[in-house]
Amino acid sequence: MITTKNSLVAKIHGARGLSSSQRRIADCVLGRMGEAAFWGVEEMAERSQSSVATVVRFAQKLGYSGFMELRQALVAQAKKRSYGGERLLQAPEEAAATLLEVARRDVQNIEQMVHGVNEQLMQDVVGSLRGARHRVVIGRGVSQLMASQLAYLLTQAGLPTVEGSPADFAAQASNLGPGDLLVAFSFHPYSTETLDAAGYARKRGLRILAFTDKLGAPITRLADTTLPVAGENLLYSHSMAAFSVLAHGIATALAVSDRDQAIKRVREADRVARPQFVKDE
């Protein structure tokens, strides 16, 4: 499925200055894209705990004339995402069929992430990471796994990055100063330690880059830049497939900005690490 930069998903992810009520509408629409195509304006307002007027303003914020035009876009998007059945299927009994269903969902997650990250957002992220004096990544649970992966890839790309310890986020945030960057990962269920550390960093005027699962997540109110990452899966956790693509994309964009140095680093790292590896026969 190919989605253009003018698609509904891209418009929602690219929207700026959404109110808290409008963010709830955005999350509601993104989370139930297929169902939302059949909602009236009153039902969308009720499901997102907002008002009819707010739904109309949300549609106009995305560039539509009103709710009916937004609904037409939802119908078109739902048709593109249709795979001949209900999206939220239970896992098949056969193992191979389950693998296919997991892969299908992750393809959707990756597509949604890709079409929600435009050139300007990507440039903001790359610029923030490259321009930071120090970079500290924090997160708990699946968020910690993502933080570890990004820290590893950024270090590979020539930007040494410190992975914060969940036991002491506040102390690590307090060591950051002007020119430093806190990279906060906050995926449901949201960690209070992560939010507290980000709140402390915000009070000190530090820049915060956030990765999260939806536009209405608590971390978005604290971050300078937010990257929403889709991850719906069969285990009711957050799939890391879309994030892995995003993290590799960020690290690669940073590395190719100075190709010669990147190649030198890879060769030097290989030379130093080679004695630790099993020799090829």
C-alpha cells in the first residue's frame, strides 16, 4: 500500500498546534481507522470525549472543509487498508498463519510510521541529535528496549549516546546542561519515572525528543519534538518493527551526512573487535 504525503494519516501526524481535545480525536481516528469511516460527527465526538464543534475544527485543521470531507477521506483510507476482513483478528491456530498475520500487522505499522514522518520532522530529529553536546536516552519496559537500540545505533553512527538507568532517571537528567538532549521513550503503560525526568528536564530548559505511541500521550506535552510510532500487534504489547525501521533510518541519515568518517569508524571498530570474534574457516 502506497500512501502519499497528502494522505489522511500523513496529515494527522503532520498537524501542528492540536489542542488536547483534538489530540484525542487524532488518536481515536488513528486507532480505529476502519470503524471511524462509519461514524457520524456526533459519534466521533462521543468516542473521543470531545464536542461536535471540536471535531469540525479538527477536520478543518487537517485542511478539509468540514466533517463530511474528513469522513470521505476516512472511507478512502479504510478501503486502502482493507485486507478482506476485520483488521483486529485473533491469532490463527496454525503457527505459519500466525506468522503471516504478525508480519501483515507490522507492515501496516511500518507504513503508518513512514507516512507520518515527513522530511521536516526527520530533519528536526537528525538536527537535534547531531547538534546535542550529550545525548541521554531513557525508558522502561518496551520503551527501555527501544532506548537501548537507538543508543547502540547512534553510537555506531558516530554520536556516543548514554543509556539512562530506570532506577535513577532523575539524577541522570539533573546532570544534563545547556546544549544537551534528553531522548525519552514513553509507550503505554506510561512510566511515571520517565515523565518525572522529562518534566524536570523541561523545567531546566533542556531539549526533549520523545518517541511514543500516540499524539495524546502524556510525554507530548513536555517534548520539543515528538515521533509517534505505530505498534499494534496480537500480544497487546507494542511491536518494535516500525521503531526498528525508524531508528535505523535516523542513524543512517546521521552517518551518511559524513560518509568518509562513517566508513573510517566502521573499519576501526572492526579492527579493534576482530580478535574477539571466531575466525572464519
